[in-house]
Amino acid sequence: MSDNKENLGENLNDKIDDAKKAVSDAAESINKDADNLSDDTKDAIDEAKKKMSEVKDEIKEDIEHLKKEANSFSDESKKKFDEFSEETKKKSHEFSEEAKKTYEEAKEKANEFASEGKKAANDFAEDAKGILNDGKNVAIIAHLTIIGWIIAFVLNGQNKTEFASFYIRQVLGIGLLGLLAFIPVIGVVIGFFAFILWIMSLVNALGNNTKPVFLLGDKFQEWFKGL
């Protein structure tokens, strides 16, 4: 019984020793792997740092290059802008001078045109005045409806002539006679008679003759001698 107990104790101790050894071996293996893993990780980190440093240097170099390019572009742009500004200023000055010259020419032309227009208007006014002040023309105008007669009467009042006055009186008499055309029956005859007298008076005025119309011409001159 005691022998069995001793054997069991020895076996148990052996098992414990084996377990301790296995644990020790496992720990050593884990430590070894851990050391290896740590070294690999350290190498990876160092490699990453190296790469980052290289990238940082490249980025710095690119930034310097871009900065240099930007400065060059800025200087070139400034040069182009200055050239453009000078060219624009020159063109603006040339345009201003050309515009001023054109304005002066236009002003001169306008003054010439105004002078010519004024002269033409004065000439026309003088010609019109001469025509309207002519007794014969006024006499003819007096035959052109009631409005013409009024115009002739006004014109003759401004520059009275005996020729115009003669026909103003005569046309007035013929016109008053023509109003009797509205009388029934005999009105047609009177109207036709007045029309014949008007034609005779106009023909005499165009012929520059102061000839009273048939039958009533002298009466018209007597009745309206105040005109």
C-alpha cells in the first residue's frame, strides 16, 4: 500500500516537472517570437519613417518648385499686365485724340451745315417774301377759295398794292354773288354766272390786267373801296 503511494507521488512529481518544462519552453518560445515580432515591427516603423522622410523631402521640393513657378508666373503676369496697360493707355490716348479730331470735324461740318441752312432759309424767306409781296401773286391767291382770299387780304395789309387790292375787292364781290346760288330756281343761274365771273377775273389777274368783270365789276370796286 505504501509502495503504491510512493509510486503515485513520484509519477505526480514527474508530471509536474514535465508541465513546468513545457510551460518554460512555451514561454521561451513566446518571448522569442515576441522579440522577433518586436524587431520586425521596429524595422517596419523605421522603414515607414524613412519613407515618410523621403516623401516629406519630395513634398518640400515640390512646394519650392511650385513656389518658384508661381513667382515666375507672377513676374511674367505682371510684365504682361504692364505691357497690356501701356498698350491700352496708348490706344486709349490715340482713340481720345481721334475722337476729339472727329468731334471737331463734325462740329465744323455742323457749323457749315447750319450756316448753309440759315443762308438757304434766309434766301427762301426773301424769295417767299418777294413772291408774297408781289401784287400779282397776291391777286391770284385771292382767287383760291375763301382761305386764299383771307391770306391775300392779310398779305396785302402788310404790303398794300393797288393791283392786289383791286382783285381782293373783285373776288369778294364775286363770292358774295355766289352765295345767292342757294336761292331756289334762279340760284342755279346766279351760281353759274358767278362762276363765269370768277374765271374771267382769274384770267385777267394772270394776264396782269386790272379789268373789272362784266356788269358788276365796277360796282364791286365802288362797294368795297375801303379794302
